[in-house]
Amino acid sequence: MNYIENVFICLAIPLFISIIFTRSTVRLVLTFMLSGMVVCLLSSYISTFLSGSLEIDSFTASLTLVPIVEELMKMVPLVLFILLFEPDVEMLPCSVLMIAVGFATFENACYLAQNGAESFQHLLIRGFGTGAMHVVCGALVAIGLMLLWDKLWLRMAGALGLLVVATTFHGVYNILVSQKSSTAIIGYVIPMVTSVIVLIAERKLEKNSNLRQD
């Protein structure tokens, strides 16, 4: 057992215990956060297997293969939730965002365990950048599904399109932060700025929805 499983156990067990002792909305939030960590762990296994099978080095895989695998895997808990429980559309944003938060939390913890904490400044910037990137990708999917929820064929086509957008955004982020100096800083800043824009768009969408209901 290597460090990634050790980190997962340390983070997942408290969450699992909390899920047992909580109810209603809190339990749902914690469940999706835990599912985000689970799919992050599975993503690392799948990416490692595929990169080995395709004979791709780890750096190339992180720029090309990893974004596709990770964004696909982040959709799995959401798809299962929709198919099994047929939730109201209002529940989707929180569900998607908690999956993204769990994914980003576990990914950052693994990065810390692997690379140490010598540069607090770099860890702080990376933490905000990676966290914002995963949240933005999740928010794009959530907002898109809310807009396209009325018809099944729109949901299916929209989900595929949103997945492509999220994967592209993720891939561009990985390419930028893999570089040095100012290029990497730009890569870390882009998701933070985008998250503010997405937040404003989500607030306007929610406001317009409330006005239509009134």
C-alpha cells in the first residue's frame, strides 16, 4: 500500500463516520464529498493503467489523458444519483460541487504527501488554483444541466458538451501549470477568476429563476 491509499484512509474514514451519524442534507453533502474522493482515487488507478498500456510517460499523460479520465469519473456519482433517485434539478448544483470539492481535497492532500510542504507559498497558490479549477468544472456542468433539464435529449446532449468543455478547461490548466514562472502563475489564476465569473452567473440564474416563479 503506497501513500495515496494511506491518505485516502485518513480522509475517508472520518467522513464515512460522519455520514452514519448525520441526516438529511448534511448526509447528502458529506456523501458526495466522499464520492469525490473515491473517484479521485479510482481516476489515479485508471490513468496509471491506461498510460502504461498506451506507453505514455507520466508528464504527457497528465496533459492529455488525465483530464479526460478525471472529468469522466467525476460524472459517475452524479449520473448514478440521477438514475437511482431522480432528484429535483435544484439538488444538482450542490451535488456536483461537493463531488468537485472532495476530488480537489484528496488530490491536494496526495500532492502534499508526495511533494512535502517546503514552499508554503506554492502550496497556497496551488491549493486555490487546483481547488478552483475542479469547482469551476463542476459548476459548468451544474449550471448547464439546470438550463437543459426540461428535455431528456437536451440533458444527454448537453451533458456530453459540458463534459467536453470541462475536460478542455482542465487540460489547458494542466498545460499551463506544468510550465515555469509566469506561465504557471497565469494557469493558477485563470480558475480563480473564472470561478468568480461562474459564481456571478449562477447568482443571476438563480435570481431569474426566482423571479419567474413569483
